[in-house]
Amino acid sequence: MDHKESFLQYILVEKGYSQHTVRSYQNDLDQFYAFLGKSGGEVLPEEITSYNIRAWIVNMMDGGISPSSVHRKISCLRVWFKYLRKEGFATHDPMEKVVLPKRKKKLPVFVSENAMGNLLDKLEFDNDYSGIRNRTLIEMFYLTGMRRAELIGLKLNDVDLSSCTVKVTGKRNKQRIIPIIKSFVPDLEEYLKIRSETFTSGTMDWFFLTDSGNKLYDKYVYNTVRNYLSMVTTIDKKSPHVLRHTFATHMLNHGADLNSIKELLGHANLSATQIYTHNTFEKLKKVYKQAHPRA
């Protein structure tokens, strides 16, 4: 097993990175190997210099790759070289002299409250398993702010209707408890009833299932959310992550404090949650301009 393969195994097994993150890191390292001209063989850590990494950054920027994507790929290299030094495979850190391009801060895209109201209160979902599952899935995203991978990994015993809570397993296998509103419980009961009627034998432990009774997968969930959001909003992005942004933004707009939102979202630090204050500030500026006599 070469250094790259052992590193990928390390972040998967010991660090608890998700399969999605491991695949992304593998792609990033493969691209870096290819840039160095050694895609078919081992890259020796001692051969890699800050110049190589800076040249890769320039190559990516010239190729039209966004600064955000460049940051993510270089972040992979930082973790990789930290691992190499930890295991004694490298004695130097070529990342020390690497300066990254500035990133433009993008405001999180979210769905308006009116649009979400139209989706959940006015749009008619089919009464079969697929329709009830889809409505419950979208409502679960909006009411909890959980990530797509967290929803896919949700199991039957993670949802406690008696205590109105959902246990979510997030990044690095960290678990958190998210409360759910009582009015959501009847919808969950309805879903569980038709779920048990539709799949009477050999049912898996996963809370949400495909139409054929299998575990959900990324593209399936993405397409489901996109299709329904397309019915109520014209925003460009219509993904499960947009519903996560929507949850956080609406909570903040209605008085929730940042620390509470941080805990609900499962963010490791408050800086990741602070992006939502920008949306709230834009709303405050609009109110100020409309209300102040001198504005």
C-alpha cells in the first residue's frame, strides 16, 4: 500500500471521514499526482516542494477552477502532509510557504418562507408511498437542518416520536440530538404506517427508503428535492443543502441565537455558522432603508 492509499484508509477508518469526503480527497490527490507527471507511480514526499504546489495552484486558476475549489484541494494536501509527517514519511512541510488565492464570500442561498409554506401547505403530494415519503423527507430537511448524508444515514430507532427528537450522526461520526415540533409527529406516523404497509418483509433499518425498499443514495435525494423546489422557487440552486441554509436563515430571522443554530447544525465552530448573519443583515438593511425617515 503506497502513501496515498494508506492515507485514504487512515482518514476513513481512524479519522471517521465520510465516504464522500474520502472520494473527494482521492480525486484531489490523483489530480495532484497527474500534475506532477507521475500518475502511474508513487510520489515520494521528499520530492514535493512548495514550488510544485504553487505551480499547481496557478495551473488550476488558469484552468478556470474557482478559488473555493482550489482552497478545498489544497486543504486536502494540508491534511495529507500532516499525515505524512505524523507517520514519519516526510520531515518537511511544503505547505508552509503556500499562499492561497482570495475567495469571494458568497451568501448562502435559501428558500423564502412563503415558498416553503407553499411547498408544505399548498402543494399536493401523492397519497402513495412515494408521495408521502417525499413530503416527509423535505419536511425533515427543513425542520432539522440536517445534511443530506445525515438524512440518508438516518435509522428507524434514531427518530423518537415520544420525545420529539431525532438523533443524527454527522461528520466524524459525531452524534447530536435535534428536537422536532409536535405538529410534525402525525406526518411521521403517517409515513411510518405506509412504509410498513408497503414493505412488509425484509425491511432495512434505514428510516427513508427508495420506492423499491432500498437505502436512499445521494443522487436520489438530490433529484427529489430539486424537483419539488422547482415547483415553488426560481432560485438557481435547488439542493438539499439549500434546505439546510433555509432552516438556519429562517431560525435566525425569527430570533434564534447563533450558538443554538451552531449546535443544531452540528458545526464544529461558530465561524461556520456566522455566514447566516449576512443574510439577516441584508434583511435589516432593507428594513432600515424602508423605515428610517432619512434613509
